[in-house]
Amino acid sequence: MKDAALELKHVHFSVNGLHILKDITGVIPKGKITTLVGPSGAGKSTLFKLCNGLQTASSGDIYIKNKRIGSYEPTELRRLVGIALQEATMLSGSVMKNIAVPLTLQGKQMEKEEAAHLLEIVGLDQGFLNRDASDLSGGQRQRLSIARTLVNRPQTLLLDEITSSLDKVSQQDIEKLIVKINQEFGTTIIWITHNLEQAMSIGDYTWVMMDGELVETGPSDLLNNPSDARVKRFVKGEIE
Amino acid sequence: MSYVTLSLTLIFVLIPLVLSKTFKLGLEKDTLIAAVRSIIQLLAVGYVLQFVFDSKQMIYIVLMVLLMIVAATHNARKKGTSIKGITWKLFVTFVCIEVLTQAILLGLRITPPEAQYIISISGMVIGNSMVLGILFLNRFTAEVETNQKQTELILSLGGTPKQAIHTQLITAIKASTIPTIESQKTIGLVQLPGMMSGQIIAGADPVQAVLFQLLILFLLLTTAVTTSIMLGYLSYPTLFNERMQFLKENLAVEES
């Protein structure tokens, strides 16, 4: 598909005989925000790891920009498809050290101005640069984690429940930030969230996953009126 | 020392047995096994060494050293938490350390190419290397396990396996070599090394004994650092596949 940032064809993933993903087929449109919702254990985070190349599908194909995922060098793929996780893991040391990691890994140095600019994009002022990353609040860590992922200028950004442990205000700030990144840089966003309101207000499209299957896809308002019986129960909060 | 005198030294085995019984430490069985095993093993080694020294044939020296390496590999594999395929990595490390040290000692004529020198020094080198190997493996696997998120983070940002595991590798190398370096700082002040004491008891000139002990100490420094680094660089690639994915399952403890 021409306007696909990411395409999955009959993707299966199993570990020790346990089927975690079953026959996932779908297209993530380029430059849009697609939310990924579903009960815990549906296989959403595993799907992210397959897209970022941290794991490989047992069968089926994943295409990034119409190129098979396996044809990319792993490091190239991971720079192209960035990922930010709920825990926002930080390395010990300063904010500057953490934000510069993607460049350090390539043997390059990050200028202070560039780091300050990235912090500004995610709503942190440059006074944070010399602070210890371990002293940051949950919301600040998430912002730094997103800024760090942006250093690689990913065309697709995978966000795994990045607001689930944040308070309402921080959550809304991060939502605004993601919309800004999507609109200003044209970055394709795929966002795993448990918050269905967030999925509908932020997402252009939604994928609903249950028990390792992709059960429904479409514009985000599908969550208002799902056609699948299991999704109806999930939306009503009967399945967690 | 006669066998009669040796039997008197069993008092030193009786003391911990009595103490263990009195204080209900439950160490009686292990103490007895340790005492019996050391008597049998050391006497057997004594007779084997006598045979090797008398024969003056290189093949027996090589076989003896090989036996030490196999025993050290077996022990390190059993005692250390493990990484998939660790047995051959340990074996290769011990062989390389042995070849390196003997090449320097014999090549530069620091020690003569005689069985008593080669075997005694090999025993110390391989034994030290084995302890270092166990220390390194235990620390390295613990570091990798507790820092999995960091490893995954670096991989996800486009880092290579070597970059993703670098901190854990360096921490484990340092932690395993520090005891050797630290103990050498206080040597002679806090403790008299076993080999030197043995030589002095056997009537050797104390200064000569010190010179030999220094040789061994320097040798053990090389052994410590080289063992940890070699084992580290042989081990970490096992934790990743060709797609640079972290293979957690390869950290599993091997069946002994």
C-alpha cells in the first residue's frame, strides 16, 4: 500500500508453543495517529517489539515503507521506528547524557544547543540539562524519553502506555506533545493506551486487539459503536 | 613429615567437628567429606606428580595440565550461574591463559622447562583463573538480569549488542578482578602467601622464596584480568542473535 507507514501480513508470534500473536494483518497509515487498544495480555507490546525489531515474527511479514523488515539493518530499523516505553528507562547520569545516547551510540557528540532545542520541543527548559535523570518526575521522564527517541528522527514512533502512570495534567500535556510531534514533523504515531477516551480524542485510527488477534480496525470513533461482540464487552469495561 | 605426624594434624579436623556438634551448625558431614577428599586427592596427586617428575616426559606434563583445565572447567561450570554454551568458553579461556603464561615464563627463560615448575605454576594459574571465572560469571549474569531494561533501551535506540551490554560487562570484569588486586596490596602485611610459606618451611632461602612469590603474584594479576575479559567477550555474543535481539533464555543456568 502506497501510504502505509507499516504493513503487517499474517503475522504470527509464539514462544514455547504459546501463541501470543495470531494472524495479524493490517495497515498503519503514514503520518497519522493510530491507537492500539485491548485488554492486558492481548499482545500489543509484543507487536511493538516486532515492529522495532527487538523480536522477530514466527511467521508472516512486516513491511516498513513497503520494504520487508528483515531487509533493514537492525540498527537502521530501530532508528527509523522509534519506541518509547511506559517505564521511560533512564541511564544513570545527567539529562544531557541521556538525551545524547542515540548520538553517542553512533560515535557522535551532541551539541548543547541541539539538546536544549529537543528539550524545548517536549516542553522542558534547558535548565534540566545538568540535572540528574533519576531526579525527574514521571511526566518529565516521559518527556525526556520521547525527546531521546526523537534524536534519531524516526518516521514512526511507537508509544507503549506512556501516560498510564501519570496524573491527569501530565497526561494531557503529553497528549498535546504527541499531537504536536505528529503535526510538525509528520511522524506516524502508534500509541498503545488503556484509556479509550484518549484513543478516541487523539487517534485518527484505532486497532482493537484481543487474545493475540486483531479484531477490529477503523477510524477511532469505532469505539463508540463497535461491531464485534467481544469489543462491545471490552468497551463497556466487562473485559479488562 | 611422617604419616604418624600427619595423623596428629587430624586434631585440626576434630576441632571444627566438635564445635559444629556443640553449636548445632550442621557442618559435620561436609567437614568430614572435605577432610577425606583432601587426603585422598592430595595423596593421589602427590604420587602422580612423583611419577611425572621421574618420567621427565613432556607428554605427561601436558596431560597433567590438561587434566587440571578439564577439572577447572567442570567446577566453574557447576558453581557459576551460566550462559548457554559456557563449557567450551571456559575451556578455551583456561587454555589461552595457560598458553599465554607458560609462553612468557618459558619463552623468556624466567622458569626452566621442568615438570615441577610447569605443573606447580599451572596449578596456581588455572586455579586462580577458575575462581575468577566463577566470580565473573555470577556477577555478569546478575548484572545482565537486573539491567535488562537498559539493554533493551540501548538496542531500541539503535545500539549494537556490544554497546547494550558494555556497562554490565565492565562492572562484572572490575568486580571479579578487584579481590585479586586488593589482596595483593596487603600481601606480606596481613598474610604470607601459601607458596612462599611452603618454601620457607621446606628450608628455602626466604629472599628466594619472596622472589618466586612475586613472580606468582604478577602472574596472577595477568590471569585475573585476562580471564574476566576473555570470558566476557566470549560470553556476551551468546546473549544476542544476528538480528541484534536480546536472548534472555540463553542466560539460563546449565544443568550440572
